Amino acid sequence: MLSVLRTTWPLFLGILLLMVGNGMQGTLLGIRGGIEGIPTFQMSVVMSGYFAGFLLGSLTVPRLIKNVGHVRVFAALGSMISSVLVLYAVEPNWIWWTILRGIIGFCFCGVYITSESWLNAGSTNENRGQTLSAYMIVQLLGIVAAQALLNTSDPGGYTLFIVASVLVSLAFMPILLSARPAPQFQTIKRMTFARLYRASPLGCVGIFLMGGVFAVLSGMSSVWGASIGLSVAQISLFVAASYAGGLVLQYPIGWISDRYDRRKLVLILAAVGAVTGVVVIAAQPGTWGLVIAGALMGGIANPIYALLVAYTNDYLDQTDMAAASAGLLFIYGIGSMGGPVITGWLMEVIGPDGFWVYMALLLALLTGYAGWRATRRRALTPEEQGNFAVITPNATTIAVEAALDEKQSDPADRRAPDAA
């Protein structure tokens, strides 16, 4: 790991600063919306804008890169992100914020695609696994660190927006000034959704449901926290715990998944998540109880996403992984766009508990569907499964493909006899 950091530290430093800026803006907007008195449902529309922009970026940015190159796209999108972060504070209006969130989601998707391309191209077969693992860790650490910075100034002013903008601007310096050449970019072949669904119904349905869970957890936590009167420190602690839980639990769950039926593991984790939501609603715990619940929910949501990606690819040839990951990312994007809006509506109708009700409902649906699918197809043996790869929902197709390609075993035919 240290040898990887020695050769790629400019890129990792840039990614860390980018994630700090991104993590700050997501939580800060939810807090600022409460200060400005913007209704919960309208703030949910604001939060969904990021995921809509991210989805649009995943469809259009590859074409931009192919036409004008990595460096130009990277610099242009970075400049736009820095500008948007300052423009948030100009007019605290939910319509304005929704537009800006869409723009920043689009731009961050493009930035991830270009940076992951550089990272993948600069890796060798010997260190690709360590490089991608370090990349995921740096992403999550940046978001966790961002929550601490939220406590350094008044969220009702301009300072925190300016700090986020400066951090993003600084992030591009080590990346663009490094000597790493821009990689060749190849457009990923598409796979029909019908074929993807036939390969793994659980993967498609599960990714759609987890898109809603993760979008709510990452996009609505600060809105929910503000609605129940949590302080800035308490909200930032809750958000940090949800990401820290995802970072800590990815590896042990991944280790188990390589030795156990992944469908049953998805079922167990989803059931634990659903029960967690119900317990929070019933017990109404204090701050530390909420932090523990947030860590547990984040520790479940992140690994389930990676499990579903790995499970889907267990039923595909290695040459189809890139196309499949692109299809799963699109399905995830559709699910994530609706998550904040439906949660905002529930919070308007039944109160702040709607935040937990929606996540618990989606996880309960996943539990039931995973249990039903377990009766429809035999379980793969550990030898038939590919290895688990640490993948976060923030990762684009480039990182997903590289992680899966590096982790998969290499038998002549990876497909199970009754996979189709």
C-alpha cells in the first residue's frame, strides 16, 4: 500500500480534497436549508438534484472525454464545481439550489470518471487491487473529514461554502501538475436491461432498492437532523458515522461473502438494516443511539451495494463485466433519484420518522426478494464465485470494472450451469 501511495500521491491528495469539498456541500445544504426555513419536501427535491445530475453525467461525460480529452474535461468540470459551491450562498432558494445540485452532480461524475481512468491506467496488474482499495478508502476518509470542518464556522454564513470551493480548487493542482499522462479512453459497450435482468434479477432489483437507501442516507441525513433539532456537531457526527461504518464493515463482510452464499448474506444484512430502522422509530434513542444506528445503516448499505455487483458478475462472462457495471450504475441512478423525494414526502406526512421508515421499507423489500430468489436458483459454490471487490456507490463504471476485473478468478468458464 505504501508503494502505491508513493507513486500516486498527487492523485490521491487531489481525490481527498475533492471528497472533502463534496462531503461538506451535501451536509451543509441540509443544515442551511433548516436555517433558512425551507420546507422538508422542497429540500428533498434539492438533494435529489445531485443524483439526477450524476446519472446524466454517467451517460454524457464519456462522450465529452472522447471528443476533447481527459485534461480539458477535468479542468472544465473542476472549475464549474468550485463556482457552484460559492453560488449556493448567493441565493438560498430551493429551485436555485436544485439546479446547482444537478450541475455539481454532473460535474462530480465527470471528475470521478477522469480520475479513475488515470488511476486505473497508471496501475499494474500487481498493484491494481491495492490502488483501488486505497482509492475507496481515501474517498470515504474525505467525506468523514468534511464533517469535522462543518463545525469550524457558522453554517448560516458564507465561510463554509468558500472553504469547500477553495478545497476543490486546490484539489486539481496536484492532479493536473503531475506528470501522469492521460489514458486512452474507450467507450463501454452497452448491455440490454433484459439481458442484465436475466443474468441476475436480484442484482437489478437490489441495486435499484439500494440506490434509494444510499441516496436517502447520504442526501437526506442533514435534512432529517435539522428537522429534529440536532446541532451541527450532532448532524456531522451522524453523517461521519454512516460513512465510517461503511468503511469498517466492507472488508469483513467481503471476506465472508467469498465463503458464503451471497444471496443469504444480502438477506441477512438487509434484514438487520430494516430492524435497525424499526428500532430507531420505536425507541427514539438519544444522540449516541442515533450515531450507532447511522454507523450500522452505513455499514450495511455500502457492503450490500458491492455484494450485489459481485453477485451479478458471478453470472456473467468476464468480457461482459464493463457493460453490466454500466447497466447497474444506471439502475442505481434511477433508484437514487427518487429516494430523497419520496423520503421528503413521507417526512411531510408522518414527520421526521419518515427518514427511517423509507429506508426500513426498502431494506425489508430487499430481504423478502432475496429470500424468494434463493428458492429460484441454486447457490454457487465458493469456487464458482468471483472474489469480492470493495466498491462504493460513488464509484463510476471505470473503477467498478477495474475492481471486478482485478478480483475475479480466471477459470475458462465462470458461469454456473444454470446461470441463464
